[in-house]
Amino acid sequence: MGGGKKAKPDRLADFAAAAAATLPGEVWDYLDGGAGAEWTLRENTAAFARRTLRPRVLTDVSRVSPATTLLGAALPHPVGIAPTAYHRLVHPDGEVATATGAAGALHVVSMFASTPLADIAAAASGPLWMQLYWLRDRAVLLDLVRRAEAAGFDALVLTVDTPTVARRPRDARNGFTVPPGVAAVNVAASVMASSHVAQDGSSAIERHSREQFDQTTTWADLAWLRERSPLPLVLKGILTAEDTRLARAHGVDAVIVSNHGGRQLDGAPATVDALTEVVDAAAGLPVLLDGGVRSGRDALVALALGARAVLLGRPVVWGLAHAGADGVRAVLNLVVDELTEAMTLTGRPTLADLDRSAVSGTR
């Protein structure tokens, strides 16, 4: 059999396969792996598969639009990019290529981005949100906030499910370490030093978090951050009604239902299983979701259950590894095209037409 032209990826799984075939094994495991026995990692996608769609017929779908707004910004669609660290692990242009490929979509940039915030902002054409972990050194944290403000970022996203990085067996087995030539360039090198120190049988990412992340942070600390930045504050890592109500009480501007892609508490619920509980408690506070979205159909399920937008983490990195900015754009376009088709075939021409009646099935 001859070689011939490679088929164009037409499912997110194709992008995953392409990335897995080209990336070093330890990098793939870092991107693909989860915490513990990886139960929550698997549940994130399995829970979407347990939902079915309820199509309505004889509805005018001659004009279907996934356009939306979020925190005052107009978006062409509700499919955004979740924060993931070190994009230069998979492509030399790193987050600049990701921002270019976003093509107007919401892009949440990791605190541990491997390219400068100003360069990312210069390449972006849509809203940029800055993701943060709460560091023990508040001066370093505040410096990053100021950098984001200066670069024109539109919101802060505080990840709240990570007082420390959970044990991820694949990374421990590989002794995963951030390699030379890749660094979190927007954070002081002294703070990031231990993430570059190899040690057999343990993950440098996990060891670094134990050293640098502040485990004493509580709801009361949010006031410190809000007093120092005018940017809207979003909390990422909310899975319960109780914490949603606390977020509202503390003046948060939005929440993201997330279990860190199955990379933190193994045994936490799949994000789509937690979504309706959070939406009900949010009482109008914008709710986003990341974790397990692997198609436009999945996106429609989350949007029908009350999410205002969905964020893609691993799939964007797969696209980046496959073809740089073009790969990121292709991943987003694929999911948006699938979402638009699902809206058409379920008889919901706008996002406002989506509600829980569009979905059946739970656990």
C-alpha cells in the first residue's frame, strides 16, 4: 500500500492521535494524564455520553447563530480555550500560536504560559482572561496581575481547586520535569526554579506546587485581590452549590465548573454532572464549564444545561501540536461547526432557544 496524502482530521480524536504520535512520551503523559486512578478523567467524557438530545421539528432554522456575550464582550461563539501551561512543550510558537488560532474566541491564558503576556495579547483578536494560582509570595502574584492589566487582559481567573497539585501517576513514573528551553516566562524565575529540577519517581510540577502554592487561602482572601485590581474576577474549580453561593456572596463575576480536567481530586464528579447544581445556585451568575467536551454535541449539552460557554483544554493543545495556529483554529472550527449543526438539527436556532428540555439522561 502506498503512502498517499494524510486524511484531514475530522474528529477531535484524530487531533489527539496526531499529537500522541508526534510528542515525546513523557510530554504526552503530562498532557493526557490525570490524578489517581484517572476515574474522574474518564468520567468527564463518559458523563457526556450518557446524555441524549431531544430534537424539536418544524422549527425555522434557516438562520442559526451561536453568537453570545460574556462579561460584556461579544463572542462569535461560546467555545473558548481553557488555561493550560507551557504551550511551547508542543510547538515552538507556544501561546502566541494559540492566540492566533483562537480567531476571536475567548482565550484563558495560564499563569504558566511559556511566552510573554504582551506577545500573546498582540496576537489575540478576542477576549483574554488571565488564570492565576494563589502563590505564597503575594508580591509575585500581584506583579503578574499588573502585567496582565498592562497587556490589556479582560478578567482574572483564579483557580481554586489546587491548594497543591495532586499526585499524577504518569508524571511521577516519568519523573516529569519542565525541560530546558521551556519556562513560565511571566513569573519570576526564582519562583519557578524547582519545576525544572528532575528527581526520579516524582513530578517536578507536584513538588513545585507544594513549595509555592498557598494552602492557607480562604474566601476572605478574595477581598485582597479584588481591592488591587479592577478586572472582573472568575473562580475556576467550582463543583458544588455551596461554593457557588459563597462565590456570589463574595462578589465574584462568574464561575467555571471544572475538576481540572480530572487532574486534581480523583473521585470528584464529572463536570457535566455537577453543572445543573451549580447553575441553580448561581441564580444568574454566569457559569462556564471545562472538562470532557469533545464535540459540538457535548458543547450543546452543557449550554442547554445552563453553561454560558465551554472551554477546551487538551483538544486545543492537540491542535497546536498538530499544526500550530492552524491546528488550534481547526479544532475550534470543528467544534463550532458541530455545535451549529446540532443547534440546527435540534431546532434551536440561537443559544437563547437552548434549555434543559433539549437534553435527557443523567447518570
